[in-house]
Amino acid sequence: MRNLILLVVSAICLSTTLFGQFEQPQITGEDFDKVKVQVGADFAMQYQVLSHHADSALIPLGKGFNLPTANLNVEAMLAPGIKVNLVTYLSARHHNEAWVKGGYLVIDKLPFLKSPGIDKIMDYLTLKVGDMEINYGDAHFRRSDNGNVAHNPFVGNYIMDAFTTEIALELMFRSNGWQLMGAVSNGTLKPSLVAYNAATKTYTPYNTNEELAFYWKAGYDKQFTDDFRLRLMLSGYHNPDHHSGSLYNGDRTGSRYYLVMNRITYNASDVDITANHTTGNYGPGTLKKDNSLMVNLFSKYKGLEFFGTYETVKGNAPSGSSIQFNQYAAEGLCRFGGKDQFYGGLRYNYVKNQADQSVSRFQIAAGWSLVEPVLLKLEYVNQQYSDFLAQYGADAGFKGVMFEAAITF
């Protein structure tokens, strides 16, 4: 409670422009003359000074550099109002080799139809289609995505991390601040047509059309004056039946808190960063049935910014057992210096499941943008586990300092 009070008080002096970016604005296409390709990259590296504790035996944890991560970004304007995006993870905690995150089309205009009527309709619509980071909730806009950490003022993401890439189609309507989006996806990070069970020597076919997920977003986002912006969004994700629903199990890049809370089992996997790529996170994981809702509030007045999240998840695990998780998060920033080069911020995050197990996290962060592409971060994190008796005993958690350096261009 004391941490939450401190966070609310700090929201009085919050600011940022870098971290207030959500959906990209529409492409007018008026300046298009030929196909143009832009290539960029993201690099990030952390120095970890964390300690963990539990009543059960945990692995000893050293201090030092984590595996550096990198993204390669390619974007091309193909026609007036039409662009393609491709992101590749060059190195990640879960996949040390290069993996494609996804590629998709953004269509804000349909010039090939040569219809003034359709052109007028497209002034309000944006169509995205491909394999992409789905637009469920607003929290995914403020998270670190492997080497791309520029939109996250902290080092770690949320405890329950709703992030996945799926084959999807999104249609968004925007007008005078009002926003409405409806979408459909294949419901999973890794599509598969058939599975084999070696124990029973049986095959199970999967039909994508029978495992579709549906998600949506509705709300209001308005820049009322040069100084004041308000954004309120409600999002939903609904997957009625899937063999491997991945909304809470779709991050192939991994947590920033390496190897924390790993228990001693005298197995090589105890210290394998790839096998334990979600350490520090907590959530439902893979779901057979998923009904999720997220509410986000973002406000900014001059240098003052606040971002809040409430999320609830109800569904079934692959075994068929019912699950329910609730997440609360609130954060604030204070930017200062020439061109807002510096910032400080606080975040409080709390997750609880149907068995009354809970995880709380308190983060304090400071940042310095040396030049626009170069960002340095320093974070203190303190995470506590409650009622995880079987895993950790009565008292468990981790805390310490994370330093992160990143380049984005």
C-alpha cells in the first residue's frame, strides 16, 4: 500500500513524449512518388545486479551482463497509403539465432480501385493483415520487445505480459478521437496442422478455421490542446477453443530478469536462459479457452503523464481446469532537462490468481537520452511472491538493480 501511495503522489509530476506513442497515424499517401525502403535496427544490453530469496533452495545468482539482444526492421512504402513492415529478432534470450517476428501490410488507402467513394471511406479506416503483434490492450505499446526498448521507460515489462504475434486481420475506424477496432486471428504464435503423440503413437489434426480468436478495442484518444491529451481504451480477446492459445505465452524474446527464482533441481535447465526465458513473469500461460479484458488510461498534461492498466483473464488451461487472473498496474514519469533528456518514474504492478496466489512488483526507473537514438536506463526492482507455498515457501522474492543501454535508429 505504501508503494502504491508513493506512485499516486508521483503522478503529480509526470511527463514524456517518447512513451506516449500508441497506434501509428494514418498514411495520407500524398507525398508518394515511388517505392521507398527504410532499414533500421534496435540494440539493447543489460547489466544485472539482482538477488533472490525463498524458503526453498534457489540457484545461486551472479551479477553481470545479460545476453545482448537486437532487432532488424525493414519498412517499405509500396503505394500511396500502403506499406509493409518486417521485423527480425537477430538475437533473443529464447532464440539466440535470427527469427522473424512477423511481417504485415498496413492499408490506409486503396488507390488501385480508383473510386472517390472508397477513398472517402478510407479516410476513416486502417486495415492491417499479416503475421503481427496483435493490438490487444495498450500495455503492449509500452513494453520492451527484444532489442526495441525505446517505448518502455522501465527495464522489465508487466508481470502478466499479454503479448503475442499471430496471423491476423485488423480493421480500425478512427474519427475525431473515437476509435473502434475489430479483428480475427489464428489464435496462436506457432501455427500447426497436426500433432504427434509418441507415447500413444497417435496423430491429432488441427483445423485453423475451428480455432479462431476474436479481439477488439474501443475508446477515445484526443489531443485537446497542445498541452493536454487523454486516452481511455477498453480491449477484449476471446478464444473459445484452441489447442495452444498464446496470448500469455507468445513472447519469444524473454524476460529482462535473467534466471531469477529458479529452484535447484540439479538439472542443466536450472541455469539455461533459453529454457527459463520467462523468469520473473507470472500468468496463465497457454490457454485452451480465453476471455480477456483490459482497460487502459493514459493522460498527459504538459509535463505530466500517467498510465494505468486493469486486466482480467478467465478461461481454461489445456487440462480443462478453470483459471482466473487479475492484474493491476499504474505508472508515472517525470521528464526534465533540455528536450526532456532525463526522466524518472515509478511503477506498481500486482497480479492475483483464482487460488489467491499473488505477485507484486515495485519499480523505480531513471533514464537519460544522450542523443535521440541512444538511451540509458537504471532501474531498481523489488518483486514479492505470496502464497506460493509449494514452490517457494512462505517468503520469496527478488530485488536489485538493472542497468540497460539501448540504441534505436
